[in-house]
Amino acid sequence: MIPELIKQYVETGKARFVYREFPLTSIHPNAFKASEAAVCAGQQDKYWEMNEHLFATQAEWGQSPDPSSQFKSYAQELGLDSSAFDTCLDSGEAELAVRSDQMAAQTFEIRATPTFFINDLPLEGGRSLEAMGAIIDYVAAGGEAPQILPQMGDWHLRGNAQTAQAITVAFVDYASPESAQHALEVLPELLDQYINDGKLVYILHPWSPDLDSVEAQAAAAAECAGQQDKFWEMHDEIFAQQEAWTAESEPRPLFAGYAQDLDLDAAKFAECLDSDWAKMRVLSGSALAGIYGVPSAPVYLFNSGDALEGPTTLTDFQTIVDSMLNQ
């Protein structure tokens, strides 16, 4: 993933990639010396070459009783000054740099590798390039840290947060048939049985692979309807008409028609669709999905720690929500 990340985001000037050493010596006893080898190679402007070589040969040196000799041979393969590299590795002069990185990681309570920070947004564990890219795009566009639990009054939230014992966070793909089935068949029942009675809070975040996709355009249409207090009405209409607009290469005229049917201000709606504000609203949902490790949609997260993915039934939700209400 890292080479593609560098190609698409670093070499294009959108991101700066900073690497820190965090050897987990309790489970990988040779990892600290490997970090020292990378630092020593860095003294000869070959840090990244050694970094990549160490990962490529991990199976060779990971359990070796004498990894230093292997690291020295790698230095020779990379064309380093062997004498200078060997002196650096044997003297322990690189140890301080590695210890410094370890202390920085501990300050931020990092527990596992890999852990990424995109500006100040922490991501623990591996992520796909698409997930990382969504967060980078959002942050690079000036987005502030997205909140998975929005403030009361935000149209993405349905229910009474003061009385509800259960929370469902839904990541939806407006072009997904599974998301449509949920929106048209399951969500109305959740409203009747739990949300309107103050038992469940339901929060929606849009997910899309990129801003040029039809699902991203649909998400923007819903957000722009929200500006005129018709978010959920547009949400329902978009899902009800999913088959029609997903068949179009340019679905915007259809969204404009839905806006007219909902008595929205057509000029204000059209202006919103072209705005950076609408793009940021859509990006924030995909960024949140990346932060929480949601690879696609639909995915439903619960404050009990449970999760549902893909096609779901009312019974699936009842089982989880009822268990939380009965605690």
C-alpha cells in the first residue's frame, strides 16, 4: 500500500509521508536492531532503500540469532559504505534515535503497528489505499476532524440522544441495493419501534468510493436538500428511485427533478450541488469510514460493539437493539 500511497499522494504534492520507528521488542526481539539498521542506512541517504529491503527480507532475519550480520550484508547489497555502516550498527549510535521514536509513540499511547496519523487523526492497524486516500483528501481539502456522533439538530441524526440507550451508526452507499433495501424496508420499522419512542438514536454517514461517483453525487443531493430541511425526504426519494438514476451517466437532472417534487428552491439546490461545502460533507463520511475501518457500505455500528454488514433484516437489528435495551 505504501508505494501506491507515495505515488498518488506524496509525489503529487498532496501529502508528506513521515516514518517513525516503533519496534515491538516484546514479540519481535530483532526488530530494534532492524530499526537501527534503517537509521544507519539513513546516515548515507539510503533509509528508504533499507526500509523496503528489511520488509522484503523479514522472514530471513526475523528469527535469526545474529541479525546484525545479515543487516551488514544488506548494506553491501545496497551499495553503502560498509565500514561506516558497520561502525554505526555496532556502536549503538543509532539507538538513541530509535528510543526517541519509541518514547514519542508511547506519549501518544500507540499500542500497535502500523499506526498512522493523518495530521492529528489517528488510525490504528492497516488500511486500504482507498480508505487512506479518502481521509487524506478530506484533510487536504481543509476538513476538520469528523465526528461520528454529530450534535443534536444535525440532520444526519434521528432520535432523542438524551433518552436513547442504543445507538446505530449507518454508513450507506446511495447506489447500493443493500442500502436501498435497508432504507426502504428496515429503517421505517426502526422508526416505528425504537427511534420515535426515544429508545434508539440512528446516525447516517454517506460512503462513496470517490467524489466523481454517482453515489457521491446522490449523497451531495441529500446534503443539499438538508440545507432546506428536507434531508430525509430526499434520502427516501433517492433510494426509491435508485434504479433510475444509477442507470444515468449524469444523474444530476434527475436529482433536480426530485428537488422540485419536494418543493425545494431550485436555484439554491443547484448552487449547493456545485459547492465545496457539499463535497466536504460527502468526504467527511468517507473519511470517518476510513478512520473506523469501514471498507464499504452498508455497514452498521452499534454502541454495544456489535456490527452488521451488507444485506440486513429487521430481525438482525431487533436482536442487537433489544439486547442493549434489556441490559
